[in-house]
Amino acid sequence: MIGLHNLSKHYDDLRAVDDVSLSIETGSVVAIVGTSGSGKSTLLRLVNRLIEPTAGHVTLNGQDTRDMPAFELRRRIGYVIQDHGLFPHWTVARNIATVPRLLGWPKDKIRARVEELLRLLSLDPATIGPRFPHQLSGGQMQRVGVARALAARPELLLMDEPFGALDPVLRGKAQADLRAIQQTLGSTILLVTHDMAEAIRLSDRVAVMRAGRVEQFGTPAEILSRPATAFVRDLVGEGERAFRFLSLIPATDLAEEGAASGQPLPRTATASEALDALIWQNAEALPLEGGGRISRAALLRAGHP
Amino acid sequence: MRYADRLGLVLALPLIAGFALPFAGLRPNRIAAPVAEWLPHIFGWPAAAGVALVAVAALARSPLRLPLAALAVAGWLALLGLGASRLAEDAPAYARVSPGAGFWLGLVALVLLLADALARRKPAPVARLALLAATVAVLALVLRLWPDVSVLQEYAARRASFWAEAQRHVALALGSFAAAVVAGVPLGIAIQRTPRLHLPVMNVLTAIQTVPSIALFGLLILPLGWVAANVPGARAAGIGGIGMAPALVALFLYALLPIVTNTVAGLRAVPPSVSEAARGMGLAPRQRLLRVDMPLALPVILTGARIVLVQNIGLATIGALIGAGGFGTFVFQGLGQTAPDLILLGALPTVALAFAAQVIFDALIDLLPGRRP
């Protein structure tokens, strides 16, 4: 459990972050969404004390983060930034080993951990490990950045626009991969993005920030169905609301007894993917892999709060 | 144009001049005016034609250019030695054979050709070091053929003092270089961290750079003389208004600006995202400096160090003016005696030393890990 308690950061007259309190359950993903200048990156950097707050404090699993040296705190918190920030003079393996080495892990343990992480992120340890960052593609660099942040099993992972430098196709894949990894490892993640769709897709809870303050903090479904302010409503947008809402619902939740013809849907599909397949195949209902079916009527019913 | 390129055509001119102008000069004694001797006259027409053939073959664009150019350079140097021995046979004991305009022009053309052929192959750093070692070995062999060339006769007369001055020259250049690195890099780091210091320090260093070297020696005589007279033990340690001490101090001061400038530039060039990541990963300030910032700035710092080393090897010549020794001793003696061969005895090793330092340093920079090819 990570707690942000009345955090503020003021620069002269500018209140970059203004009295923000949030809590992040262990094993959950919280996204901070906002336009540029909303203070979301500043808030993130207050957590690992890259910036010291003007007021307020952060607790990491009950411990006040002011009670330890900043660099020690940062070794317990993973940090992923948009431009990867990989060390260009170190190999991929050495990059990933950064924090374990700082913590003085034994060599074999580090080597095993690096290999494990490269595999987890679908990178081949034998070929990718010895490479230097400039020999990687953008998508590979992004994954190495994530692996480096996860290396020492951090209590919290901070991600600042982690997919910002990727093209849309890669971004979708990277988001899905991150969600899968998060569920496998049970990581606690605080993520900053300007993309509401990304926030809704990835997180358990969304904090919408504007001018240094949190306008709304709630589940993606709440943000979509009951935006607290006009700003949140604008950020969510009028278009595709129903599809975003459906994307939050697993297709299996809408399954009913019976059979249907057509190509079966995978059990991991979301309701929005099911609707897409239904429209595309012009079917009233489609079978679900492993039994049951999903009907058009059920999807339409589920598509609004 | 298939068999010729622009470089070959351009270099043909000095090469023709190499044959058309006097290859060597025979002088009755070491300061008299030379009597010109042409290549064909020394070796006969068939031999000269053979030499010309190799040189022209090297000019043509072909995969053989590199070996031919290397052969031509070594051969050209050997020819001077052999020619000098031939000319010396029939000459009186005090006669000197020195290289002529034709020799120099031809040498320049062939060396440029060789350098170009080498550069086109883009040899790896280790290969470049090996090539340098090979060059030194070949030179040592070729110079054995030079006992009757005037420069080597000057050398033979001063064998012991030549190596002593060589040692002092290297000590002057390397000593001031090392001191400048030891002082300049931390100064650069400090400036980079404290922007307030940047302008004043840079202004002082730039001001020093504008003082002519002889004037700087003059300025140093007083304070160092005072130190020698008043600080116990200073004179015994070799500190004084003239000699090694002021030369070292002057070279050190000149070397500071490039070292400090490049340290600052190198540190500034560290990508912001990398610095941010280093902080975010939990590297302590010292670890950040030593493990991330300095390694990344190192190529730029080394570039500055290379400038300084080459510059110091050249500048150290001036040290002879105030009794610091070095190859400058021969240059200034030669100037005083109007003996050009003696000037060359000081100048040629200085150039060779500077060249070798540059090759070694460039190779070291390229050997640093994680650099883009």
C-alpha cells in the first residue's frame, strides 16, 4: 500500500502539485491522467523524491519515505521514463542489472534475474543481453527499460509516459504485455499518461489531474460513467464512450447458455472485441471458446452504465 | 578516368617535382651551400625509371595502392640513404649530403597517398596501433641506411645528448599534460556543477591562452625565482626562474583550457534522460559521476586531452629557450649555427612524436565501449 498524503509542490506562485492525496493498493495499477502542465509528472517525481515536496509526505508500505536517504528509497522503487534513459555505454544485461548491483546482489543471482526478466519481456537473453542500447529497436529499448525497473523486485513501479515514444501498433502490444506482466508479478504500478484510453485500458483506478489538483479518483468505469467535472468529461470525450466501457468488461461476464454458429471468441476477449466480431461477421450471437455464447442484445445492454 | 582519381592526379604534380627537382644536396661542409644532385644522376637512368614506375603505379587507383604506396614511401626513404652513401664515397670527409627539395616533395606526395589509402580501409583501433608499431619498426630499419645523410650525422655526433633531450622533451610534454588532466578534469566537473564559477574560470583560462609563450616564460621567471630563493628546498627540487619548472608551469597553464572546456562539454552532452534514469535508479551522486557521467563524457574529454598532448609536444620545443631542454635545444642550436640539419634533428622527432601521440589517443578513444561505430 502506497500513500500520498497532502502532497504539494510550489514553485514561487505556481502550484505544480496542490494538496494531493491518493492511495495505491498493493498489486494494483493507478494511472494519473492529465493534460501537459497538469502536474502529473511532478507528482510522480515527488514519490521517489527526485523532487522534494513543499508539503506533505509519502508512505511506502507504512514507512515514511522521508526517513531514508533518497537514493536508498529509489532503489526500492522502479522507474520507467518515456525516452528509456538506458545507459548507452552499458550492455542490455548490465543496464538491467543496475539496481541489483547497487544493492550488492551476488553475481549468479544477478545473472539469473537478468535472464528471467529478458525472457519475461520476450527478449532472447543470448542475443539481446550482450547488445548495446543503440543496437536495439524502439520497442526493444522500451522493454529493456521496463526490465531494468523491475530488476530488484521494487515495491512500487513508477512509469512516466512509458509508451510515449512508441508507434500506435507497438504501443497497443506493449500495453497488453505490461498488463500481463503486472498480473503475473502482482506489481504495484503508478503510471502517468496523457492518454485517457491508455489509462482506462491499463489501470484499476484513474486519477484525473488538472492544475496540480486531482479532479476525480475512481475506477475506469466510474470515470467513464460518472465524470465528476466538466474537465473529466472532456478528457473522456464523447466519442467511443460505449466501446471504452465495453472494453472494461470481460466477454465471459456476458456469456449465456446455448450455441451459435460462426468463429468462436477466445475466453480472454473483452466485450468490445466481442461486439466488433459480432458486427463484422453480421451475427446475432457468437460462440465462446469452451462453451456458451454471447448475444448482440446482451452486448448492447452492457454498453452503458 | 578509370585508372586515375582526383587524389592521384593532384599528387602526380609533387611527385613529378620529386623527380624534376634536386633529390639531394652535396655540401662541402655542414653550413655551406649545397650542390644539387638529381635522382637519375645519383643512381643512373634505369634505376630512376624503376623507382618512377612504382610511384606512378601507386598513383593509379587500384586495390594495390596501399601496398604500393607503403613500398614507395619506404623505398623513397631508403633511396635517400643509399644515394647519400654513393655521393659521400667520392666526397671529402667534411662533406654533407642533405635531402633536397625533390626528396621532400616526393615524400609528401607518397605519404599523403599512403595516408589516404590507409584511411579508406578504415582500420580498427587495434589495427591502427599495430600499423603505428610497424611504421616505427620499418623506420628504424630504413634509418640504418642513412648513416651518410646529414641529419643522421648530426645525430651521430650527439647520440647521448639526443636521447637525454628526448627524455626531457617527453617528460616536459607528458608531465605538464598529466598535471593538466589531474587538475583540469576536477575543475571542469566543479564548473559544470556550479554555474556561478563557469564564466570567471573560463575567462582566466582564455586570458592565459592569449599570452604568447615567450612572454609567459618571462612572467614566470619572477615568481618562480622568488620561490627558489625563499622556499627552503625549492631550489634543490629543481624549481627556479629558468629551467624545467617554468616550462612545465607554462605548458600546464596552456593545457588547462582545452581540458576544462572539453570536460564541461562532455558532461553537458550526457542525455538528460540518462541523467534522470541514473538518479531515478538510485545511484548516489558519486556513483552517478563515476559510473555514468564520466564514462559518457570520456570520449569528449579524451578529445581535449589529445589536443593538449599534441599541442604540448610541439610547444615543449620552446622550453629550450629557458634551459628546459628537449628537442628544442637542437632547433635553437641549429638556428644559431645556421645548420639546417641540426634544426631537422630537433624538428623531425617532435613531429613524429606528436603524430604517434595522436594515433595512439585516437585509437584509445575508439576502443571505449558502447560507442556508435
